[in-house]
Amino acid sequence: DYLDNGNNKMAIQQADKLLKKHKDLHCAKVLKAIGLQRTGKQDEAYALAQEVAALEPTDDNSLQALTILYREMHRPELVTKLYEAAVKKVPSSEEYHSHLFMAYARVGEYKKMQQAGMALYKIVPKNPYYFWSVMSLIMQSISAQDENLSKTMFLPLAERMVEKMVKEDKIEAEAEVELYYMILERLEKYKEALDVVRGKLGEKLTSELQSRENKCMAMYKKLRRWPECNALSRKLLLKNSDDWQFYITYFDSVFQLIDESWTPPPEDEHSLEGEVHYSIEQAVKFIEERITEESKSSRPLRGPYLAKLELIRRLRYRGCNDEYKLGDPEELMFQYFKKFGDKPCCFTDLKVFVDLLPSSQYTKFISQLLEVIPLSATAENEIALPADIKALQQHLCVVQLTRLLGIYHAMDKNEKLTVVRELMLRYRHGLEFGKSCLKTELQFSDYYCLLAVHLLLDLWLEGEETAVWQCLTLLEEGLSHSPSNAQFKLLLIRIYCRLGAFEPVAELYSSLDAKHIQHDTIGYLLTRYAESLGHYAAASQSCNFALRFFHSNQKDTSEYIIQAYKYGAFEKIPEFIAFRNRLNSSLHFAQVRTERMLLDLLLEANISTSLEESIKSMSLSPEEDDIPWKDLRDNRDLTVLFNWDPKDRDISEEHRKLSLEEETMWLRIRSLTLRLVSGLPTLSHTIQPKNSEKTAENGVSSKIDTIRSLLQQLEAAVDSGKKFLEQKIQYPVLGPPPTRMAGFFSNGSCQCQTSLFYLVSDIYELDTNGLEDSAEIQERIGNSFKSLVERLTDLFSKCKGDLIEVRDGTLKTHPNLLENLVFFVETISIALWVSSYCDSVLRPFKSNLQKKKKKKKESSVAMPPVFTHFLDYVTELQTLTSNVIDHIKGLEIILTALKLEELSLKDTLLLQEEKKFTKTVQGKVQSSYHHSVQEIGELLKKRLDTIKKLKI
């Protein structure tokens, strides 16, 4: 009970009391171990657990408790050993055997699962156990590296095992038929699979709607049996003329048959599935009949009308539209709008077919739609407004189409502003209809506000600075009326980040309440900007959110797989495995891991703990690279923001490809930087006389080779990054955000960091050669120190300037200065880690020299130049860092003194209630910048203290 309530200390005390009375009570020991594990005493817990496990307990309580403990320790492989021992002692226990099977499933030991399944079946001949074993064979075939092996050994064996059951007429459940179908499909025995589904066994496929038909259809397609495809989709459309997937198959098969000049056999049936349509005339007639049927149905169906447009599109594509008078697409779309215009789906339905309209007809088409919407104006020159929700939905659909057809894009600035005013008026009027909406429901007119913001974004990109503040103002107003609107929040996040203000973003993102997989698909909105805008604490937190999800995915997926075995949902198991693999090779996962470690080093290494300890606690090593470069998957959802742009302005496949390429290059640079930093402590030599050359040869020399090879890789990655940036790619404003790579190159951080790692190599050389005959190396090191200080000073000069300035009554932010500052802090930190390595090399030399001095009792032992170079360098670093800290103090004072209230937002567009939101927005941006500057300043002060300790 104490453990369940989270009172772990009491649980340990109670267990100790029990153990005093009964020394060998296994269960009490394990419960105590669980208590220890949860209070952070992992080693003690493990020792205690192993003590019990060594006795190979067979009582249920101890086994269950140990299983819980091992799971909390993330050591599922120990559970298998536990039950292996239990099964040996109690060979006839069905329960222990099934626990053993599940333990193997958790660690993915498919061969042992197969054996455990068969052992179970021998004790208790139940069908599920037999098929567990079969499924484990399929899993061996999926996980086998050699495809040949899986098709010649594992799958045929699985097939024979199922056939044995079929012959003995022992197939009982639907899951068993599904499994048989799955095996045949993987063996590419499509004909046999089709016979199974159409035969007696197929009758068991009942749990999913049209399960049999869908499986038949899939096999017909694999076998390219188009007559059957056509006849089956025709039959299914007669049953339900609104099922879109079967229209697609119907059209595909008709055109395949036309291309093959297929004709029906004279005597027999057309096909296994009945009558076949094999000409365009038949298809046209069939669709017209569906529309006639629809007019008799009790509820309106969209399928037949859209199918007609789809057929026109396909005929146009084939260049033969005029022979078959299906009607004019413009008129058909107009009729469709009249019938379904008040449904939110009307826009997305028509969006697919707008390219059937000639561009010269766009304006006419929109006016035609507007004429049929019942709008009424109160006075003559006022805007005509809808009287009910239906009319509002219709009007919204037209506005969305206007944007999609590019009519708004073609307007000039003043026309756009007039449209924004009109849309906002309609938005506020539409709020009347949503007065009874709950907080969690969206307002009916929200899209008006979003569209107005999109128009303002266009103006901002054209150079209109005030427009972006209006965007934020309108979105904040929208959010106040519709607090659950995710689109408002996502757009606010993107715009605040573009302006360099991260503070409001964290709150917005957490209110989105991202669940599970969304940490991977939209997490990039958060992790891309948190650190680069100087919000270190928030960056740590956002990385943790994401990492927690990725790590728990490992554990959770095993549980899903076990449930799938228990309930016989075999076809889901490969899907779960694929899902887990996709997450493990997620680009975002690799980025977050790398950035999180760099961030931890930045915040802690040589401040609260030594660099060596930090690296050890992350179990980092320069030789290891755990990023699956070849299999990286881009799981970002780049279309999460609604968008009504025409195709040529929207995000394209090309954009996605380029963005993935850029993200991968940047990740490579960051990952190599991290590995180079993690190599620094490995070089620090243990203090011993310099004449024992041998020690250097064995262990450490390979370490410096690793560092030199990583440096070459870094140079190569930087070169390919620079080549990539030469393309000057512009993503759409709501497309993927660009990486930090461009800033990293242009502000000089890149050159600084690379030369720092080259310096490491030189210092190492000095370390191995000694001071006597190394004048040349010392000079080289001296020059490196000088050029480093120059480069760092240059980097600092790129951080100067106002972060927020007021120009002609408008605010303008300079997020690039903030990003440069963050890069400066990072580069200075690397410079300090390298300096402390220099320090560790030079200190022993100095003490040796001083000893010599004392022995010779003369003052003329010359100090080698490298010491003065290093001292000058450290002093200059100290001065530079102090200057930056002063600069940051100055920025803080300016930001605090900035009186935003006095900004005359002279734009008459703003109503009184809007002004209130503008104030809020500008306050948020100001406070965020202030916060960034504070965090950066705090961190630099800690770094300054480390510099002061560096004087040799």
C-alpha cells in the first residue's frame, strides 16, 4: 500500500520490520528493492534484487514484484532470465510459460518466442498459443537482414504450420485467417491469398466492415485483374454511392481496360465478380445514374457529384473531354456549391478541382457564387452580412476560394487593407452566432480572422512593418473569443518566433496540449527557437518534453505488441514495430538529443560540475555516433498551419526535400561539435615524467587521431553547408523554418569554433614534444591565440545594436542580434573548455621549470614564450567577456526604459478594443527580449568566473 501511495520510505521501513522476523521472505526483499529504486538508490536496489533472483523464486508474488522492479530499471532482459528459471522448476505451469513468452516479446527475441509458443501449445493445446508461434516466425522474417532467408525459410515454415491446422480443420478465429492471409501476401502468393478470402475461411472475416471485399480488391490489384477490380468496385458503389475509394478504383480499372482493349468473353460471365464496364460511355452512364439515384436519397450524398468532376479531370488529362458531354466544370462546381456550400467540407472538396477552371473565369466564378448567398445590408453603403450560420458558412467558403484562386494576392496594398477591414467586420459580426459556444468550441467565424491575418502577412513580407503587429493583435483578439483554436495558437507561435520573442510561445505551446506523437510532428516549432533566442531554461524544458516521449515510446511499444498477441490482432504487430523504428530514426529525436547535450554542457560544464564529469554523466564518447544517418526520417508536419495559398505559393515537395537536407547538414555540424567537445577530457594527460614516451603511444595517441578525424569531418560538413546556402532558398512564410546554419556561418562563430579545435591539436603536439625544441609550435599557438581574440571580438561586434527599435512610430525587432549573442556565448564556452585543456598541459611544465630554477639557483632560466601568449590570451578573453556583459547590461536598461505605450499606432485601422491587444502583444515581445538578455547575461557572468580561475 505504501508503494502504491508513493510513500517509499515507509515501505522500506515496513519491509525491514518483516525481514527481521522472517529473514528469507523473498517478496519483502523485492518490495524493499522497489522502494530503494524509487528513492534513487539504484545500486542497492539492484544488489538486493539479484540476491533474490539468484535463488530462482517460483512464488507468484516475488516474480510479479521483480518484474515490476526490472521494468522500472529499464532492464526487461532480466525478466526473461527470471521466468526461464521458473519454467525449469515448474515445467507444467501455463501461467509461467505465457509470462516467459511475453518477456521475450518485450525484448524482441523472436526465435525464443517461437519456441516458447510451441512449448505452451504442447502443455495446453489451445489455438492462440500455436499461432503465437507462427506469428513469431513472421517476425523473424521481418527482422531478418537477408530477404532471401525470410522468403525461403521463415515464411514457408509459417505457411506449412498454418496449412496443417487448415487440413485438420482446426481454424477457429478470424485472427487466424488474417494471419494466413498475411503470410501468403508476404510470400507474394496472391492467387492463393485470394482463394482463402473468397473461400470458406473468408467467411470468418467479419469484424471490419467490407473486410473481405477490401482484401479481394487488394489481391485483384496485385494480380492486375482489372475486370474483377472494376466489377467489384461497381457492385460496392451500387450498395453505397458515397464511398470515394471505390470510385477511384472504378475509374482506374475502366481506363486500364480501355488501354488494354479488353472485351468480355462471348459465352461466360464477364468476370468472377459479375458485369464489367470497359468503355468511357459505360462509365459516363454509370456516374449519371448514381447522380439520379442520389436525388432520390433521404440525405444528400457528395460522392456522385465529385465523381463526375473526377471523371472530367481524368478525361481532360487523356485529352478527350469534348466527345462525352458531361457538362461544364464551372457550372457543375456552381451547382455543387448551391447544394453543399453551407458545409465546412465544401471548400476542401472543390479545392481539388479548381484547376479545371480557366484563370480568366476566376472572378466571374466567384461573383456567381456570391450572388446565391442570402446576405442582407441594413443601410445602402454598408457591408451585406449573413443572417444565419448557413449563409455565413457559404460566404466563408467563397472567401476561402477567393484566396485559393489568387485573387487576393493580385491586389495592391490599399485593396488588401480594405479586405482585411471587411473580413474583421464579418468576423466580429459572426461572433453573434457563437454566443452559446463552450470554451472548448471554435467560433463559426474564426476563419475570417485567420484569412485577414494571412493577408496582413502578405503585406509584411512586402515590407510593411506595421502589418506584423496587426497580425499578432488580431490573433490575440481571436484567441480571446476562441481559446481552443489551435490554428490561432500555431500562427502566433510562428510569428512570435519570427520576431525573436520566445516567452509567449512556451505558454501557447503548452496550451495546445500536444499529445504523444505530436511531440515529434510539431515539436520542432518549439525546439527550433527556444535556445537560439536565449531562453535556456525553456529550451531545457522543451527538449525534456520531447525526449520523455521518445524514451517512453520504447517501453510503450512493447506493451502494445504484448496486447496485440493477447487479443490476436496479429496484423497490428508489424505496424507497431515499424512505428517504433520510425520514431527511433526520427530527425527531430536526433536533433533534440544533440541540442539537449550541448545545452547541458553550456549551462553546467566547468560551472557546477567539471566538463569531464558532465560528459561522463551523459555517457558521451567522441568515437561513438548514435545517429542513424542513412535512415533519418523527417516526421515533421509541415502543413499543420491552415493555408489557402494557390499551388505556386504553397509549400512544395521540393521545399520539403531541401528542408530535410538543410536540417541534416546542420545536425551533422552540431553532432560533430558535440563529439569534439566530448573528446577534450580524454586528452588531458595524467601527470607523469615526460620521458615515458610509451604511455602516449598506446592510449592517448589514438584519441588525438579521433579528434583530428572528427575535425576533417566537421570541415567537410561546413563546406557542404556553405554550398547548400549558396542556393539562397526561400521557404514559404508558413513553410519549414530555416535552420540556424546561415547565422552560424555569417557571424563568424563557425570559423571561431573550428580554429579552437585546431588549437587543441597544436597544444597536444606541444604536450608530446615538450618545451625544449618546440619554438615553431609555440609560435603557431601564439598566432592562434591572437587570431582567436580578433575573431571573437569581430563576433561581438555583430551582436551590437538595438534589439528593439522604434522607427516612425512602429516597432522593429532584430532577432538576428539575439541569435548572434547566443552563438557568442556558446563559442566563448568552447574557448574556455579548450583553454582549461591548455591550462592542464602548461601547468605541469611550469612547475617543472620552477623546480629546475630552484635547483640551479639562478634567475636566468628563460620562460618559454607560450606562457606569455597564454596569459595574454586569457586576460583578453576576460576583458572581452566583461565588455559583452556590460553591453548586455546596457541592453537591459534600454529594454526596461522602452515606453511602448507612447507609440502612436497612428494606423486608423485599429479600433479601441484592438489597441488593448496591441499593447499586450508589444508588452509580451518586450518582456521576452528582456528575459532573453537576462538569461544570456547570467550565463556569461558564470563563464567570466571560470576565466578568472585560469591564470597559471
